[in-house]
Amino acid sequence: MDEQNLIDMANRIGEFFDSMPDREEALAGIADHIRRFWEPRMRRALLATLDRPDADGLQMSGIVREAVLANREKLTPAAAVAG
């Protein structure tokens, strides 16, 4: 999965919500959008990029990074059940 493409998409979401006057509402909106509209493998890949040693060098906007880190548990997909 192209990590930079995921970051670019997340940054576009962040640009929309960054204009909101209520920062907490903006952070929740970013996380909620990613949780609702991104498939689990996309969310896993985005979260995995933040765990890399070079994560500080990523081109992820500050508001997106803050939203993802603050809502990591909500964004983490449930484990797949074998069946």
C-alpha cells in the first residue's frame, strides 16, 4: 500500500477540518471520517507509518498526526475472526 498516498489523503481530510473553530471537534471529525470511510487495511497502514522510526520525517500535517494519535484506539480495526 502506498503510504505517501494515504498520508496525502489524510492531509486533505485534515485541511477540511482544520478550518473549524473548535479544535477538539476538528480532531474528532478527522478521526471519525477515517474510521468510517477507510477500509481496515488502509487504517492499519496509516497507523503503522506512525510506528516507524522515521515517522517524524513523514509529510503528515500536524492536525492529522494529532487526530490519529489521540484516536488511535478508535482507528485500530478489530482483529479479523477466522471462521
